[in-house]
Amino acid sequence: MTTPAESLQKVFKTLSDPTRIRILRLLEQEELIVGELMDILGMAQSRVSRHLAVLRETGLLADRRDGTFVAYHMILPEEGQWHDAWTLARESLASDPMSERDDTLLRRALAARKSSSGRNFFDSVGPEWDALRRVFGDDLLRARATTMLVQPGLRVADIGTGTGVLALELADLGLDVVGIDRSEAMLEAARQKWRALEQGKSGSVEFRVADAHDLPLESNSVDAAFAHMVLHSLEEPSRAVAEMARIVKPGGQVILVDFMLHDHVWMKQELGLLWLGFAPDTLTEWLDAAGLERPRITQHDPDSTRDLPASFVAVSRKPETSAS
Ligand SMILES: C[S@@+](CC[C@H](N)C(=O)[O-])C[C@H]1O[C@@H](n2cnc3c(N)ncnc32)[C@H](O)[C@@H]1O
């Protein structure tokens, strides 16, 4: 147990350092963060932090997390050795030139805080923001925000839907989706996923067994038709493109996603691909022959750590005047 003499010695030892007295004077008047103390005292962070660590041990400091900062202030006991010693120190220093200087700089720091609250932080962070902002983990939210542009209630077809990955995402956006595939096994997996998710979904999904070369949908009946990683599995992709163009309403879109032309022959053997990707000219030719407008084709390179072909997204609109 500490004797009264020992604790008094600790009080005087703490107060024997002029910087610690200055810090206490400031924190008694205002709650401050380390950066503000550095500015007022004209000292480096390491020095200020070292003194704060000593003061924290006395129990005189309280701290509060404020966003990414910690703000400190002094709490003086209402009686006892610290109360008496500090009252004496405060009164003795009231007219000290250093105290006057500190008070002037304190007022300036508070004025700066007021005029730039919020701005200061971002100004100082600048280019490091992208690393810091990971804390928000908002990739999904951003994707959702973007998709708010999609008008709910649109009817779309997902050709070669497989296990319905894209179809379910589209339904989640509030769209009414018909997913077509010739594999009953794939569609059963898709239906199971949908049943597990269905509650609370705003859109709808219907899965139908059919061939992409001969779609069981009426002409001009959907707002968009997607074929996601399907063309390379088809015997006659140009015919499937023509079918997609047929079922889309005038003004609607055909959206194709697949590999660019490549030479990864192993994909034929191991993944059953019939086509090693497609050249933009070939796609443009097929879409044009199907009566669609010139496509917008974007190329997407694979992750550099993976030896995979580049992919494309091709978007083509059916002219408003089209009657097919
Ligand atoms: C590589 S998977 C892609 C599935 C899905 N679109 C995706 O991205 O996960 C190709 C799908 O096309 C289907 N498929 C292949 N030939 C087809 C055809 N002639 N008509 C309809 N579907 C076909 C397959 O059953 C398979 O589900």
C-alpha cells in the first residue's frame, strides 16, 4: 500500500516537469486531441504522448474516442493531495508568460477546430483514404446503390441460366426473370436456391427447360435477354443470338458475357467448351444479322495472378422501330 508520503512524492514528481504542468493546464480548460496539444506546445508527437502516458497513471486524465482520434481532458479530485497541489500550481502559474502563450495558442486551436470541423480530417488523410475506407466494407452496398437505377418490374430472360446465379441476382433487384436451360439438373439446383431465398424477395423467377437455339418465349416479350458464359457451350451461338433478339421488345437489350478469343485449349477438354471465345467482329456481325444496333463491347482482363482468358460484356439494343 502506498503511504501518504509516497503519494505526495509522486504528486511533486509529476509536477516537477514543466511540460506536464502545461499539459494539465490546457486539459483542465479544454478537451484536446494529441495533434492539438502538439500544435500548442510546439512539440513532436512522441514527446507529447510520453507525457500523456505519465499523466494517465496519476488518474488525472480521462479520454474519449472521437472518430479516429482520442480526446483527453483533466479531472481534478475535489479534495486530497492532487487537489491541493494542483490548486497551488494553477494559482502560481496564472500570470506566467508561458501560460499566457499557451492560452493564446489554445484559443487559436479552438477557433481552427470550429472553422474546419470535418474538413481537417479529410484534408490530412488525402490519398490514404482508399486504404482507410475499407473499414466501411461497403462493396455490396455500392453495388446495390448502383442497381437502384434499374426499374423494378422489368421482365428479363437469362438464357443458359445454369444454377441461376445471375437470374437470382436479377430477381433480387425486383425484376421478373425467366431462366432457361436445357439441363434439368442445373435448373433443379437453381430452384432449390430460389426456394431458400424467396422470402422477402421483391421480384420473381420461373425456370424452364428449353434450348437456347429455339426459345419458348414470344417475340417482343422481354425487356432484356442475358447470356452469361453460355455462348461458348452452344453448337450455333449465332442462332441463339438471333433468338434472343427476337424475344426482346423494341428498345430492349441483348447482353452477352463470355470469353474473348483465346487459346486455352484445356478449357475444351476440362470444361466442355465448344468455342475458345469470340472476336468482337464476330459478335458485331451476329448481332447485326439479328437486327440489333451496333454493340458496345468492353473487355475485362483476368486477375493477373490467374492464367485465364479475358472476358467481354457486349450490349446491343433492339431498334425502337423493329417489328421482329
Ligand atoms: C457455363 S454454364 C453457365 C451457367 C450460368 N449462366 C452461369 O454463368 O453460371 C453454361 C450453361 O448453359 C447451358 N446450356 C448449354 N447448351 C445449352 C442449350 N443449347 N440451350 C440451353 N442451355 C444450354 C448448360 O446446361 C449450362 O447450364
